[in-house]
Amino acid sequence: MRGKFKLGPLIILSYIVTLIIITYLEVGMEDGVQISAVFIIITIIILFENREMNSRTMAALATLSALAGVLRVPFAAIPGFQPVTFICAVTGYTLGPVNGFMVGSMSAFISNFFLGHGPWTLWQMMGWGLCGVFFGVFKKGIEKMGIKSFIILCGLFGYIYGFILNQWYVLEFMRPVTLKVIIMGSIMSFSHDTCHAVGNIIFASIFGKTFIHALERYNRKNKIIRIKNDICNEKNYKESSKAL
């Protein structure tokens, strides 16, 4: 259990550190995309091999990532208005923070094949990934306060995500990096972030209960199937041991 607990946060932390290093070293777009792809592939393999992710969970994450990535494209005409943040929030809330991070990072990576990759891709992967982590970590508190708190936090994360993306812009184009420059970057993106926040509230209000109910039901079924498989494997092991 200890290894299970430490592995996910370690992967997320390693990605954030890598991102900061890449930004300061001014790694080009092609290298950045390759690093993103390698990170996603290695992470999935590690989680799968360490039994933190089974084939059913992987299928659910792939579906949610593809859904978020594809749905982002038709909404690109409206700045900031897209369902990705909402889907990441729902994933983290129902399937856990690590799975939420995976959907957030993969959805940004997938959608940017249509909308354009660049140095911002890595920061988008981190921003939406941390959205999944946030809703996964604070699930119990959100659950106690009800669906309205989930909707409000989805809106709030529109500004949090915007603040994270602003840091890429500041580090890339502004020198020297000071508190005043960071605040100015946030002020300049306020209208865009507000549109993002309003979009999150709309998606969460309309689809929040339905998505949460469906994914929690899927998660419960998945856990029951895993328990049954573990019991069957244990019985088979005992029978084979007796035969020997």
C-alpha cells in the first residue's frame, strides 16, 4: 500500500519539476512535444505495471481523454469556453487524483494536435492535470458540501488554470520576472479566464450530476470485478499449492 500511495504523487511532482526545467532551458516545440509523449507513455506503463491501473480503468481514462480532447476543438472559436476543465474535474472527483491528472495531461496533448502544439502544451498538460488532482484530493470535502460546491469550484478553477498558464507567458516573454509582472499577466488575461470560469459553471451545472453518477457507478462495478478476480486468483493459488 505504501508504494501505491507514493507512486502517483511522485510522477506528478517529477512532471512539474521537468516542466520548470524545460521552460528555463528554452526547449523547442518539437522536443517539448516529444518529452510530453514520452512522459505520458512511461507514466501509463509504470501505473499499469504497479497495479495502480487495470485494463478497465485504462479504457475509461482513454475514453475521457479522447472525449475532452475532441470536444475542445469545436469550442476553440470561443476563447476559454471548453469542457476540458469540467471533464478533468469529474475524473479526479470520481476516479482519483492520479487518474484525474492523466486525463488532464492527455486531453491537452490530444487536442493540440488539432489546435497546435507549442511550449504552452506542457503547461496546459500540467494545468488540467492539477485540476484532476485538486478534485480528487478534496473529494470528501466537496461531497459534504454538495453539488453546488463542485460547480463553484469548477468555476474557480477557470481562474486557477489561467494563472498557471500565465506563468508560461511570463517566463517565456517577460524579463525580469517580478511579482508586478506576474500580477499584470493575470490582469491582462482576466476576461479570457472569466469566460473559462463561466463555461466551467455551465458545463458543471448541466452535466455534473450525470457524469458523476455514471463514473461512480462504473468505478463501483470495476472494484467489484477486481475483488472477484482477486478472490478467484487466491482460490486457484491455494488449490494449486495443495496439489503440489
